Amino acid sequence: MLNTPKKNNFWFLPLGGSGEIGMNLNLFGHNKEWIIVDCGISFGDRLGIDIIMPDPSAILDHADDIKAIVLTHAHEDHIGAVPYLWPYLRCPVYATPFTAQILRQKLEEKSWGKEVEIIEVPLSGNVKIGSFDIEYITLTHSIPEPNALAIRTEHGCVLHTGDWKIDPQPLLGNTTNENRLKEIGKEGILALICDSTNVFDQGFTGSEGNVRNELEKLITQTPNGRIVACCFSSNVARVESVAYAAHRNGRKVALIGRSLEKMIRAATLSGYLKGLPGFISAEQAMDMPRDKVLFISTGSQGEYRSALARVSQREHHEVALDQGDTVIFSSRVIPGNERAIASMQNRLVQQGIRIITAHEEDVHVSGHPAQEDLKAMYEWTQPKSLIPVHGEARHMQAQAELGIANGIEHALVPYNGTLIELAAGKPHIIERVESGRWGIDGKCLVSMNSQILKERQKISIQGIIFLSVPVDDIYQLQGTPLVTCIGIVEPGEESENLIEDLQNIIRRTMRQDLGKEKSYHEALQRAVKQECNQRFGKKPITEVHFVKN
């Protein structure tokens, strides 16, 4: 059980995002109070689970002590769990205007959405939340309004970077507030809690401005056919770049993908995209000459039923591509999505559609810090200690080594559930607390370690057999047993033979004098599994139902 932080404590506890990329959820504790920094999701593709998030059980016993959720920016892996976990946490949410707008859109779909108190913080703003003083510091990333948080207690200041990179030409929003980071560094930083995603990349990450130039060049060099530019919906600057390039080449722009439409609406309401040429509908675009339109689409990761996936399968209700059209993947491959992306791209190529990716042209740049970005952050902030987060184990360990090599005295690599004391001396681990994952299963939240998913996994591998056995009061067979096999063999003669053989096994088993229902039940399960294992190398789940006449 998680203890309560005292006045002499300043605690850091990641429950998501340390040892993995995505699902960020971080806790800071001091003086019997907690704040949550970010509350994000990841995406699943197995066992009917589409959305995965951190398990907040460790903090739920202290829910009354949670003073706020503080959001660094609007990416799904930082805010996507709020619509699912807020009913358990029930505290105010702090965010800058664009992030607040995105969150409001998400909460519109919830019956309790209006109960959430969203407190907008101006860019570079300061807020006092209980015993915590929090300052927002402008950074650059791949979405509007990314912020580092300077979190202060009486013990000192911790700088939590969120997601960031150094972009001298971010196109939307301000450049990184280098001067303020240096000032805070001179004041003294107990620990820098820092993004590790791109630690293996040398040099600086690169600028969104360079991508804009490359996209305009490619669109100019593609005078024929329709063009689809596929990107992350949250990269509003990229959408703006594509739209301007299309306009300068005499092409009208249509958006395909609901999340893209929502993101553009939120950006517009927040004061971005001023002067951008208007969009037309996909239906209007399909009625225009092919060389006069450009579509901006979601679905760069090959997600099932995403806009581009449906286009590639010729199943989109509005948009269709033809031989000679072009799709530009202005995005990176997120690890784990390689197969889905390759399948989608192969479908497009087989239809005679030209594809362009970041492997061939400079059509994407990451939003995370490479080695030189990290070194600059260390130099500006001069932290006493480094705590790498937002990465797999290898990323975080590599950043710890990079920090030590560049003059930081201490580095501590955390994992989800690692409770760390920041207050005195170098950070150190106090204990490890419960951590895990929840998933959205239809309309329900379930533990990813639940018996439900374990059974579903076994069924997906081994199949399942149902036996309905008619018996009398002393468990003598009273008719023909019914056998249903799912996921074992193909329907037809082989299935019919299996069912007949299993019926005979049931008859033989029921002739035994086993005395009670449990014994017959276990004997039937064992006999059926043995038969299927010998024939198919499978041990299906076997459900037995006795039907008394």
C-alpha cells in the first residue's frame, strides 16, 4: 500500500511511461498531497482491447489527497486516459488553452463530462496547487503548446520536461524558452525528469520548418493525380505546411479522418491556423480533376479502420484512389506497427499508387530530443540529478549514461511503480508499489492481467469445446450428448468426425461409476483434452454442462 508523503518528503512516482513509450502518468507527493502530471493511453490491437492505460490503483486509496491533474500537452499518451480515469480521481485539471480545448472535446462524449473542472493556464503561467508551486515553461514538440513544468516545494525545484525537442523554426507557437530554463538552472534544480525517446539519435532532432520546405518541393514535383498526405492528426504545423503547399500548387485540400477534423477545430478555436485557406469536403474533392485536389489523412500507422487503411482496402465511403495517385507518409513508424503499415503500403502499391516515406525523402521530423538536444538541456538547467522517463529500459539507461558523461552528478532510472525520494541529497528509491495496466474492453475497464483476458487468450490459441450432456439424477446418460467445437477444425467432414468421436468418449466416460457431478465433469474435460491433444496438438478449453431430464 502506498504511504502518505509527509512535510519532509518530496516524492516522485511514475505509474506509466517509465520502461515504455506511451501511457504517461506521473505522481508528485509532498505534505500529505499529490498531483498527477499527465494521464495518457497507449493503443492495443489484441483480445478486443483497443486502448490501454496505467492502472491507478496505487493512488486510489489517496484519491481525496489528489489536488490536480496537470497536463503538459495534448498528445494521447499524455491526456487520453483522463476521460476514463477521472471518475476515480475527481480533481481539477490544469492545462494551457489548446490542450484544454482538446480535452473538452473528449469529455463531450461523457455523461459526467461537465463535472470536470478544467482550469486554463496561460502560456508561461504560474499556478499554486496545494503545497506545490508550478510554472509552465514553453518548449517545442510536434503539437501546439508543449510545456515543461517547474514543480516547486519547500525542498526545491524539479523540472519535468514532458515531450520536447529544440526546434528553431516550429512554425506554430514560440520557440523553446531557453532563457527561462537557464534562469531556473541558476536557481537550482534537484532533478531533471526528462524524455528519453530519441536518445540513440545523434545530432539535433531537426526542425518542422525543414519538413515544410521538403513537402512543398514534393507536391510541386507531383503535378499529376491525386495526392494524399498522411500524418499524425496532432501535428497541426504539418497539416498547415501541407495545406499551404497544396494552395501554392493550385490544389484544394480536403481532410479525411475524424480525429484530424477535431484537432483542426481545436487549433482554430485556440487562435492557430489564421489565414489558412479553407478546406473542402471529401465529396467535393472527389468530383474535381485529380490534379486539383490534395487529401490530408489520418491512419499513418495502419490502424484498423483508420481513414487511410479503409482507402487502401477500397472501403472508404467517400474517398477512392486510382493508379498514378500519390500517398506521402509524413510520419514515422511507431515500434510495433511495422506489419500493419507494410500491409497497408503494399495494398496501395498493388493498386498502382506511388508511395513516398521518410526513408526516401525528408518528409518527417520527430518531436523528441536527440543527443545534442539533451546535452543542451543539461547545460541550460544544470540539474543535480537526472531521472530519465518516457522510454523503454534501454532508452532510459542510455540517457542516464549520457547525462553522467555530460557532467550530471547522479542519475536514477525508474520503472513504473518506483517510489523515489527527491527531497534530501541524491534521489533514491524508497519502495516499489503496485503498478499495472487497464484496458478498454467494449464499454468496460478491465485489468490487463484479468482472468477475462487470460481466458480469451487461451481460447484464441487453443479453441473451445462445449459439451451438453443429458443425465438423470444419478448421472446416467439419457440421450445423445451435444458437442460444439469452436476454433478447433474447419467445418465439414473433419469436424463431423471429431464430434462423433467426442460423443463416443462422453458415452464411455459416463458409463463409469464416478459418484458425483464434479468427478464426471473433471473426467470429461480430461478425456476431451487428451483426444484433441493427440489429434491436433491442442488442449481446448472444455466447458461441460449437465442437463437433467
